Amino acid sequence: MPAARPDTEVSTAARRPAGAALPPLPKPDLVLLAISIGGISLSAPLISATAAPALAIALWRNVMSVGVLGPYALLRHRAELRGIGRRPLLLAMAAGALLAAHFALWMPSLRMTSVASSTALVTTTPLWTILLMRLAGHRAPRLVRLGATVAFAGVLVLTGVDLSLSPRALLGDALALGAGLAAAGYVLLGAEVRRTVSTTAYTLVCYATTSAVLLGVCLMAGARLAGWQAGVWWQIALLMVTAQLLGHSLSNRVVRTLGPSVTSTAVLLETPGAALIAALWLGQWPPAAAYPAVALILLGLVLVARGGRTG
């Protein structure tokens, strides 16, 4: 799910008297944010460890999310769903198609390159967002441009490291970068839709579209969609609960109180978190040369988040 619109934090800052101290961050929401990051960090290692086709995992993860969210949305937001205008509906469906592209690219990349590399590259979504907004005529603040440059340098170093390992790892890097680009489009479209549509109604339309698109992709690719052991289904269900319900939903819950800058910066912890889990659980220790590259990407994204707040 996309984060709440950033103008909440801007308007709050505008109302604060000059020189006044920043209010302390609420501890309960910090705990919820920590749980959210833990859930998101488990996503990549869990996908890598699940003995099912990556596209099938992507499909069933979203189908299960619709199954959980659908009854609540139809009960509490039925009138809104019936009254959604043509333009918001089409934009929500387009966002769902981009989310499907994100999953269809990123999940296979986890089978081709390391969890650390794939996660670091897919979290470059803010960089792609800046590029797309620049193409639309919006000029980013200087610190944001600096951060984008630093993160891009990290991307070049990391892809060079993976090319030295194998062409397959480099292809996995390319898929992860494409997934980050698709996620940027998804976020931008979602922010536009949520000007007039509630998060619940938007999410249901988006996830349902994602599920339909991924079903078509799976059928065209000939991906096996069933016939696995019960443990595989439990892993997919765990992925849905941790990454979708705990990860993204809690992030959307706390962004109103903690602000988008704190929340988006904290989400960057997914990269070291996922890498640590993959190392301890799956034995995937990245090569030594990858660590400075990942550090550059994270540093660049932190600068982007800080620049976005001050800009």
C-alpha cells in the first residue's frame, strides 16, 4: 500500500511556532513501526525459501489479501465502492497493474541474485519516483538530487559486483530495478486516487486488479498454481500476514503520527534486515564487495528522505 500523502507532515510543520521543539514521537507507534519493519524484512527471505514458483507466490499472496480485506471492505465501504468515479477507478486499476508488474519482476529476482542485492535494488523506488516527477516538471531539492546520485553510484557498484559473479545475478539485479520502477508508478497513482477514495476501497480495487493480472501472467507463463505440500501454503499465508497485513498496513497506520519522513527512512531498514535474516536462515552471505555498495544505496535513500522533508 502506498504511504499517506506527505502534506500531512508539511502542514503540521507550518502550524508549529518558530523555534518550538519538535514533539516526542509516540512510543506505541514506534513499536508498531518496528513490527512493520520486521514483517517487511521477512518477506524476501521467505519468498526465497518457499518451494513454489515465484509468480504463483505473488498471485496467491494477493488473492489471500483480497480474501481477508474483501469482506470488511464490502461491509463498511459498499456505497463508496459503488460510487467510485470512472477516472479514480481506472487509476486504481492501473496502479494494480503496476503492482502486479512489481511482484512479477521482484519475486523471480530473488531466485536469481542474493536477497541483499535484490532488496537493496528494489528499495530504489524513491529514486524512480524522483525521476518520474522530474519528467512531469517537478524539480527535486538539492539534497534529494545528491541522495539520488549517491544511491545510483551504489547501484552501479552493486551491479558490477553481481556481474562478476554471473550474468544470471546481473539479470536478477535488472529485474529488481524494474520492480522498483513499477512500484514508483504504483505509489504515484495511488497517491492521486487517495485524494478522493479511502485507503480501504482503493486497496481492494488495486489488489483485486493485481490478482487478475498476475493470474493471466501465471497462465501465460505456465506457472504451477497448486499441488504443493501443506507447508508451502502455510509459508504463503505467513508471507501475506507478515508483509501485507503487518508490514504495509502498520506502516500506513503509523505514518499519520510519525510522519512520512520517519516512516520512509525506517523502511530502508528492510535491506539490512532481510540480508541478516537470509544470512542466518538461508546461509546467503553477500560477497564482501557488496557491503559498501548496499551502504551507498542506503545512504543515498536516507538523503532523499531528508531532502524530501526539508524541500
